[in-house]
Amino acid sequence: MADTTRKTLLPAKYHDAVVRWRDTFIPDYGFLLDQWDNYFPNKPHFELCAYYDCSVCPNIEVGQDQGKPKFTSAGQMNQEQADHLLKAVKAQASTELGSIQQHRLTLARAEHEQDQVWILRMMAEELRHGYQMFSVLLDDDWKSVATTSGEDMVEEVLNMRTGSHVLGAFNIDFDSFLDNSMFCAVIDRVGKYQLEMQKVSAYRPMSESMPPMLREEAFHMATGVAPLRRWAEQTARGAGTVSMGMMQEAVDKWFPRGLDMFGDERGGGRNVKFGFKPMKNGEAMEAYIQEMQGVVDDINERYVRARFPKLARAEARNALKKLTDGDAFEGLQPDELITLPHKRYFRRRGPHAFLLVDRAGNDMTDFDAFRKEMGRVQPDAYVVNRDYIDYLEKARQVATGELDQVDAVRTMPQLSRVGGACPCSNAVRWVVPESNGNGAVAN
Ligand SMILES: [Fe+2]
Ligand SMILES: [Fe+2]
């Protein structure tokens, strides 16, 4: 850690609550610590704590308050600003913990111990990110905008389970270890964009939280991409267990969720106005799409080079260019490579939400044809999932006019506390929200 970094712990009772949560959802945490020096010999040991990088820009960098000193407490902001920020912090905390619950389902199915240990480290770091957001919540007094105390907000997040998290991508169960890898490569990358943007946050504790989280996020993306590259090279040589087709299906499952996490592409203006982010949702999403295209190109290039090992790198690039232009190369067909689905495909937020659109981005008119097309594209294990079935039903209702598109988006299940504030309750459920906002966060 840089010497401008301040390290803090939560008050003991909250720290202990997070440790108990960790014991439940990362039961292999002890194994990770035992293996740490074998797999990460040059990395300092993991610590469950909050880090604040005090070297961030002290003044507000964008929006209506640009140039003024950053806010150090919620009370310095206007009500709307503080409310917007509080929602973002809570949602961020929820996604951090949400991904741990997803990863643990299929962690044991990794091919190699190294893959498992990398995922375990990533899970521990996500827990630290959640802890960081708890620290941001508990260090301030939110009573100007919150009816619940910091204590209740932390309890609320710790009680969430897959199915009750704020953002859709964190409510989808993993079906195989391929999901662990693709999630890190696709969804954690959205996280990187969000953290990068929040580095400018007008709320100084948020801004100071970002640099250490971003350093960890880079590792999470590598955790995802490394097995994808390996599988591409293995399958090109006729070996391995994961084909390009399987990776394609996983891209088609997760990439639309990544896009949704930016929020409605027409929105995000308030984040900029309030000084919380430098870009609106649509701008950030376009940059992300470009970066994801680079990830896909890299995997394809590795596949081509492994399939034709005699090709020099430049020749492999030329072959790849030919293939992406739609021509075959030495018996390799263009459709054997991975492509990104169109940004209109399989969306749940924004102008394309729940529309009948095929993966090439074309409108479809017949729902049954759309359902078949979806079933053809999406992984078999996923199409029997509640999440997928709910999506299809909503798309059908929008197509028939039974449900307005805006209502379909608005009625996406959201986090809410129901049934009182019993300290041991699991009273956080899927409910229809009062307002869906356009907040965008990630892991
Ligand atoms: Fe992450
Ligand atoms: Fe994270």
C-alpha cells in the first residue's frame, strides 16, 4: 500500500459480523491464507480492513460544485445529492457481497487448484470491498437522508442472498466454473469502470476508497481472463474441456448484464451534475463495449495462433481480420470464433429493455420465434433458471402490450426491507420498487 493510505477497522461488533458472514460464505478462507505464499509470494497478506488513499484530488472535479473542496460528510450535501450517494454506496456494498455468494456455488468445480485459489483471493477482496462500503456508511451520519441507522443498513446488506441483491447480474446463480471465469472477465470489468469513475467522487471518503479497490479489481479481471485464454488455446489444439461455443454462450449470458449495470444509457446526468462521476451512463457503456471487444479479440487471436502454430503473430492477426470480415481461413469458419452480442440484445434496462431483439441486434416480431432464438443462444443450464424465465415472461408481456416497457423495467425486483427490523431477520426480499432510479454500480 502507498504510504498515503490510511487503514481502519470497523467498530468491533460490525467487524465481527462481517467475519461471521465470511465464515458462512467463504468457508475456504483459511485455505486461502495457508496457500497465500505459494500462489502470491510477492503480495502482502490479505487483511480484512478499509483502506483510504488520502492522496486523491481534494477538490470536486466535475459538476455543479466543481472546484469546491470535496464533501467529507453527508450533512454538507443537499438532500437529493446525499440520497443519491447513499443509494449508490448501499448498492455497491450489496454487489460486492453478492458476487461472493455466486462464486462459492461452483468454486469447487475448478479444474486446477490455482484457479480456485485465485477465485478465493478475489472473493476475499470482494468482501473487503463490501467492508470498505460499510466503513463509508458507518463513518458518517446519514440521518438527513436515511430512516434506517448505519447499523440497520449494514445488517440489511449482510442479510441479502442471491435473488435479493440490488442489481440483476448478482441475482443469477452460476452453473459451472465457466461462469466464475466469465463473470470476472465481464462483470468485474464493469466494476473497474464504476470504480474508476467514482475516483472523482465529490464525497471524499468514496473517492479515497477507490484507488485501493481498483488495484484489486485488476487482479479480478485477470482471474477471469486467464482460464478463458487457456481454454481457447486448449480447444484449438483439440484438447481441454471448454469449447469456444461454450464460452460464446457464457458471453451471451453475461455481457448484456454487464451493459445493464451501467444503468439506462440515456441517464447518468445527475451523477455528473452532483460530482459523483465524470461520465454519463451511455459514454461509459460505449467505452466498456470497446474494451470487451478487445478481450474477445485477444481470445480469438490466441485460438487462431494455437490452431495454426506456424503462423507468425502478424499473420495470425491478418487471419483473424479475414475471419472477422466473414471469410473462412484454412478451414476455420468465422462462426467458430467468439463475438459480442449486439448491445440491444437481452437487455433489462434502457431503451432496448425487454424488446424482442436477436443477438445481431435485429428486431423480431414473433414472440415464439424470439423464445426459440433465445433458447438457441443461451446456455442450456441457464434457460431453466428462474431469472431467465422471468425475463422471457416480461418480454412476452411487453410484446403483447400487456405490460408497458417502462413498467417492465420499473418492476424489476429490487432490494427492500420488509416486515420490520428484527435484528436476526432475513427480511430482505424481492419486491416491486417505488422507483428504479438509474444508479449504476458494480463489483
Ligand atoms: Fe471485483
Ligand atoms: Fe469489488
